[in-house]
Amino acid sequence: MDVPELRGSRVTLRALLPSDRGARIALGRDPEFVRLNGGDASTLRPFTEADADRWFRGRGDSLRWAIVHEAQLVGEIRLDRLDEANRSARLAMGIYAPTHRGRGFGTEAARLVLDHAFGELALHRVDLNVLEFNEGAMRLYERLGFRRDGVLRHTVLVGGDWLNDVRMSLLEDEHRDAR
């Protein structure tokens, strides 16, 4: 799907480019990023060209943007499971390198995508899943107006331990009020 370029004061969201493969390889696999996304950081391997190709191809049902700061790829944000009949989608976002986390790039990127989702796309609901130990992400989403819907029990198995996801959602009127 074609995605429009979205510009904020510090980040630009744009379609992924073939040249982003090399930038994604250079960012590698950060153990904390892997852990925050339900992966086992104890079994890390290098991020290869084949991994970059799979990442670049992505899933066909998503609107995907590269998060770019000062012409440098720092992450990705997307709307998955776009359901036009029910005017809903699922938000997913990742800031790849620890040097780029905690600097507001994710917050700005999420605001841009949510403004687009509730504006141009006329969605009624955007939801997401976040692992229950990822308190920083939950605080970010709550600042954006998301509310907790409930817990999805034992959704991810990591290192022999089952982890729970927290489902959060944001409705169009809540987004308007939060802005």
C-alpha cells in the first residue's frame, strides 16, 4: 500500500526505500529491542541481508513508514490489520537502536500516524498490544490517550516463561480530546 509522507518537527515518516536495507543491517539486533518485542535476547544472531530483505518486504496488509531523523533510519511504525468496514487498525512501532530511544521520536511518530489514522483514514479505533513488563511503552501510549482494554494471557513464550500482552485502544473521540 502507498503511504503518504508525514512530517513532524523532528521526524519524517516515509515509505521504506531499498537503501533502508543497509541502514537496517547497520542498526543490527539490539538485545533490549528484541526483549521488548517478545524475543529471546540470549539467542541473538547478527541481522543479515536475508533478514533485511524479509524486513523490507514486510506484510502486505500493513501501512508501513520508516521513522527518519536527520536523514537517518531510526525505526518503523505501521498500521496493521486495516479494517475499512469496521474503521479500525492495529498500531505497531519500534525504535531499533538504544541511542534513539527515549528521545521522543516514537512519541512524535505515533502522533503523526494517529492524526493520519483518525483524519485521512477516518478510523474509529486503533489498538495495540504491548508486553506487560514494558511499562515505558504503556506510559507513552497512555499519554497519547490509549486506554487498557485487558490482558491477553500467555501470548509469548520466551526462555521457557510465558508473557502476557496488554491490549490498549484509542477511539477517535479520545484522540481528539487527547490532542
